[in-house]
Amino acid sequence: MRAGDLGARCRTARRCAAALAAAAGLGAAGLAPATVKTYRAPPDTVRLTPSPLPGYAKAQAHCTACHSAEYMQYQPPDATRAYWRAMVQRMKTVFHAPIDEADMPDIVDYLAATYGNRQGR
Ligand code: HEC
């Protein structure tokens, strides 16, 4: 920026002060590495939560081939059985997860009881 540019925009002392303050603010933001942000990537070794339900083994067999069980943990804890059913269905139709229709109910029961609104029931 040429010196004349700033001068053209702030003809009064007040406007100059504002322009300088804004410039200083920008500069400070640009140069502010004072706090170092660290982000620890979640381990991709999260396992499905154990359960005595028959769906546990089936989910182990069918739900962690493509991604870790962490995906389950990030679903809303009040998610209904219908929500989980739709989720499993989506894995099947969209991502072609090889899940037998016969195994669906057990898997969905397990998911709703372990990660959804049937927890503790
Ligand atoms: C064939 C591979 C595959 C299998 C098997 C699979 N998934 Fe997924 N799943 C994916 C992919 C790919 C995504 C990421 C979708 C995205 O990023 O939008 C995903 C995402 C998810 C998510 C995150 C929420 C979302 O909507 O993206 C959940 C929860 C989930 N899967 C649950 C399951 C469950 C439960 C099973 C077993 C019934 C399963 N997955 C089996 C491929 C698979």
C-alpha cells in the first residue's frame, strides 16, 4: 500500500486512529501463535462396547470392517431403535455393507441398547 492510500481514507484524525487500530488488530491476529493448538487424532482402535446381547458378535463381524467403532460413539445417546435401524440399512444400501437381513434385528437391538436410548434397559 502506498502512503497516500491510507491518507486518502483517513482525512480526519479520528478516522486515522480507527484505521490504524484496525490494521493493528489484523496484524496481531496474524502473528498470534501465543497458544499452540494441539489436536490429538482419536485412535482408530476403538472397539465396540461389549454386551451379552447376540448382536454384539454380529456387529463385531459386520460393523467394524470399514471404520472403527468410534462412529457409534458419536451418535446421539437418545437415538431410537428406528434411528439405528435406518443407520444399519444405510450402511447396507449406500456402502454395500454385507449384512444379512436375518442379522439386522439383533444388530439393531445391540446398537440401540449400547449406544442409543435403550441404554441401561
Ligand atoms: C462397507 C463398509 C461399511 C460397513 C461394513 C459399515 N459401514 Fe458404517 N460407514 C461406512 C462409511 C463409508 C461411513 C462414512 C459415511 C460418511 O462419511 O458420510 C460410515 C459411517 C458410519 C456411521 C457414522 C454416521 C454416518 O451417518 O456417517 C455410523 C454410526 C456407522 N457407519 C455405523 C455402522 C454400523 C452400525 C455398521 C454395521 C451394521 C456399519 N456402519 C458398517 C461404511 C461402512
